[in-house]
Amino acid sequence: MDRTALRARAWLAGVAALCGIWLVHNGAAVRTVAPQPSTAEAFAAGPEVRPGTRVADPLRPSEPVRIRIPGIGVDAPMTGLGLTADGGLDAPPAGNRNLAGWFEGGTPPGAKGTAIVAGHVDNAEGPSVFYGLGSLKKGAGVEIDRGDGSTAVFSVDAVEVYENDEFPDKRVYGATPHASLRLITCGGGFSRETGYQGNVVAYAHLTEVR
């Protein structure tokens, strides 16, 4: 695992501490936890992007400014995430429920390689930007507006959920020969005392540029 992966992993540990705040604080007022992906949305055997699948040529690096995921009602601005004093990444401000963050020290969405975008599942006031990530389906579209005026359009290949001690760092953060995207939030088992016990990860690849 490279340094980028280590930093991103460290940031997820920080985000995990913020998961489930709304559910814990409001107790019985909440009937269900955030949606979790079904086994039907997980990877089948074989490569992540199957032969014959449409894959667009990577773009030059450019800062992402907005993300839209029509299938789950996401339309949010994006912010860059820097490093904390201990070498992890800052999380998006917990008080802003409609904000996603991307790892500035890694690949910008649309460029060659693996781009990391993450957001909170909830905060003290209710569901946050990636609350519905676990309900995303294979083939769903993800649009990211970039600073150069282009829009990178991705297609979801799979959505999986991992407990913290089973998180597949290499699969999530490993380099790819095309433009890949990982969307990450909290998920897995849930405890009212400690919140979510893992992460939901949506895998996607670039299919179109507008």
C-alpha cells in the first residue's frame, strides 16, 4: 500500500468517530440506520472493469468542484482535504451536511488512477451527503464537475460494505490503469454506543466526458 493509501486510511479512522452521531443522540426517534448495500451490488468474480466495458480516456488533472449522484439525490459542492498533524487527512466539516471531500494529495476525479471522495453519513442534525450511498446500484451514474469546465461521468461497478478489521486497502486505494473513483462513507454493523463499525465503498470508472 502506498503513502497515499496510508493517509486516506488514517482519515477514514477519523471519519469513523463521527459516524452515527445523529442516530445515537436521538435514540428511538430514528427508525433505521443508513441503507447498506445488498450482495447483488457486490463484485462478481473477475476483473473490476470487465472486458468490453466502455472506459473513457483519462483527463488531465483538474480540481473537482461539485458531485452529483442522481440515483440517491446527491448534489453537493466539494472541498479538498489536507493532512492533519498526525499524517491523516482532515474530514469535511461535520456541521455541513451537504459537502463531500476529495483527497488533494492523490488523484483528482477523472485523471488516470484512483480518486478518493468521501462524505459523512450523518451528523448531529440528521442524514448527511452520503447517507444513501449504500442504496446505490451497479450502473448508476456519478457526475463530477471540474475546475477546467469539464464534467467527468462515472459508472458504478460495485458497492460493497466492509467491517473495519476487514477493510481491503489495496483494492480500494490501489492504482488503476484508467480513471477510477471510490466513494466512501460509514456503514457496516451499527452500535448505539459507538456508531457504525465499518465503511461502504462504491467503485466506479470514467465512461464519459462532457
